[in-house]
Amino acid sequence: MSILIRGATVVTADKVARLDLYCEQGKIAAIGENLLNSADQTLEADGLLIMPGGIDPHTHMQLPFMGTTASEDFYTGTAAGLAGGTTMILDFVIPDPQQNIIDAYQQWRVWAKKSTADYSFHVAITWWDETVQADMGKLVRDHGVNSFKHFMAYKNAIMATDDILYSSFSRALELGAIPTVHAENGELVYQLQQKLLGQGLTGPENHPLSRPPAVEGEAASRAIRFAEVIGVPLYVVHVSCRDSLEAITRARIEGQRVYGEVLAGHLLVDDSVYRNPDWSVAAAHVMSPPFRPEAHQDALWKGLQSGMLQTTATDHCCFCADQKAAGVDDFTLIPNGTAGIEDRMTALWTHGVNTGRLSPSEFVSLTSTNAARIFNIYPRKGSISVGADADMVLWDPEATKTISAATHKQNIDFNIFEGMQVKGLPAYTLAAGKIVYAQGDLRAEQSAGRYINRPAYSPKFNGLTDFNGLERHAKL
């Protein structure tokens, strides 16, 4: 199957040019002006932009969590992503404490077989002994895993204590893998939760009170200092507040290789949602870290503009109203999670590019290319280049819509961006050279997605010099 795309403007992380693209056998085979290649299909794309397909580096499809399972499975979730221009996800394997991490990884691989878009996994380290140390090596060597997640929150469940952080970060350094952290001080969160409940404060409005910015800032700073002492790069997921951004900024100014991810939701939704008089609406927004006051959103946008934050994600983890109702009498029992994979790119274009906060090339970097570079799949992913996977979105900067749960394709009954007017939408999405979304017609094929191996970097990371070094050590 081959396809020729003519007349579009190609936008990458480093250039904008009017070029034609020819794709065959799932790859970009030629790029140039006025290509005359004979193709099975031709798309006339005047007025559209061609950009690399989005990479969402933080999703949780089909996640067993807090006594229930996320409503979005790997097929429905990746299909919704295609409708929004996202052609690859990095999901999370989260072993139970004492569960063999290879066994957990294999279970997630089974669940993910129905994916319609390409996918890969971070693997969480939730406990430690010599078998975990050995199995981290097997995951890197045999299964293409090059990142390991550490939850610094969720005490008495999956929280990684300081001794686990030290052991796992050190092992990651040996293996050429990147540690990632969910930065919240789990002990402080637990104590604040107990204090609030002891005062009879049980509603969802207390969720952000139990997780103030200081608990995130402390954990981010602590993880960064662990990484500094050990000498390993660090990726901080869902940075939601000025406190953790300041810790990342300080470390980067000092020359430390720390990367920060921000969620579209944290950029665009503020903490007033928890004070909604409708319990179900307030509970629908319960996620961790929580949504913050507007001043933190301003800081996060500046973090993107300054390059102190490198990626955007969603933490897509869907729970419907009946699942959220488990915490009707106790906010700590509300399953944590919100959706966003379908709306991330258009919301960021509307509020980033259309407002002048971001250039189109910066948008590409933040929604695709930087994630590909950090997690060592560039230029196979995140680029418009000969030999790259033909994963791309043809973007209509003039198209408009109103985001709504009534019309979205995500398998959840609520949308945190409900009623948002957006301008700039996917007209077509291509995955592996096939049109999988066309002008509102979703053509997702179950199990079409491929597992993507992510090679390790050179041991000890000593050769890395930010993104250029990351790219230099790619083994694609």
C-alpha cells in the first residue's frame, strides 16, 4: 500500500516547508517538491499541515486501580487517540507489591494486543529485591524497555520508598535506562488525608487540600537530588505546579539532565472544579496530582515556552460516574483519573499556537518529537523524514468544534474539557502509512498496533548531552 500526499505544509520540530510526501510499506519513502511517484492513493492536502503523529508518553489503559479497572481498554483508548492525532502511546506496567515484574509486563502485553495504534511500556518498580534487579536487566535487554516508573505517593500500596529509589535509580544507570517519578510525598499525603477525614471532611473538595503543591515540590526535589548523586537522568511526570517546576528549573540550570512532562489538563483546568456543588462533577476531576490554582497554570505555560518542560501528556486513566461513586463518603476512595487522549493536541493547539504561546514547530516538539528523543525512538517516531514510520497527522488549522462527552470517542461519560471551543483539528491521521481517521470517519482496526522496542542508551549515560546526545545514541 502506497500513498502520495501533495500540497501540504510540512511542520517538524525544526522546520516548516511546503513539500510532498510519498509513503509505502508503512514508511516515509520520499520527501520533496512536486513528487511524481505513482501511488495506490493520493491525498490532495492544500491548506493542511503535515506533522508527526502525536506521542502520548503517559497513559493508563485498562488499569486495575483502587478496587476497579479503568473503563478505557487498549483498543478504545488508542482509537480515541487516533481521532485526536495521537499515533503512539507509552503506557505503564504497574506490578503489585511482591509481584514478579516480568509477569506483570507479560500481562500488560496480553491486554495491549488489541491496540489499534503503536505502543510501548514504562515498567513501575513497586518493591525491591535481587529478582527485581535481575528482571530490570531482562526487560531492557530482551523486551525493549528503557524507562522505569517510581510512584512516590500511594502509601501502603505502590509507593517507592527512598531505599527503592536508590536501588532502582542505580540499576537504571547501569542498564542505560531512564527513571521516571510520580512526585508527591506519600507520607505527607497520607497524614493530610487522615487529618481531613478525622475532621469529618469527606467530599472531593478535600482532595486538593490533601495534596498541596508543597508535597509535589518536595518529592520532585528529592528525586532530582537522588538522580544527581547517582548520576542518572530523570524524567518527572505530570508536573502540575510551580513548586516542582522550580525544582526542575534549578536542576537544569545546574547542568543536570532532568526532563519534565506536563498534562494538557493541568495547563487548562483549575482547582475550582473541586468546589462544584454537583458531587459527581467534582469527583470526575479527582486525579493526582490535582488541578491547581490559575497561577500555577501560568507558570507551567512559561515552563513550556522556556524549554524547562519538554513533553505534554494526558495521564489518560478513565473512570465513569459509577466507579467514582466508590468514594461518595470518603474522598480518598474516589478512583484517581481523568481522560484526555482525544483532546490533548487540539486543546494545546488552540491555547498554545493560536494564542501565540507556542510556535507550530514548538507544538510538534512538545506533542511528539521530544518524547521520541527522550525515550530513544527518534527518528523512527516523532519525525517527518525518509525511513521514519509513516505516522502523521494532516492538521486543519481552520477547523473548529466544541469538545463534549456526548460526541467524543473516549470510553468515559465525562470530559474535563466539556464545552471548550477549539480551533485546529486533525483532518486525517495516518498510522503505519494507512489512513485511520478521515474527516470524522474513524477507521481504527483492532490489533493493528505494534509493540515498539525502545533501546537502552549507552551505559552510565556519560555520553549524553541533552537531546542531541539522546539522538546520537539511538539504535533503531
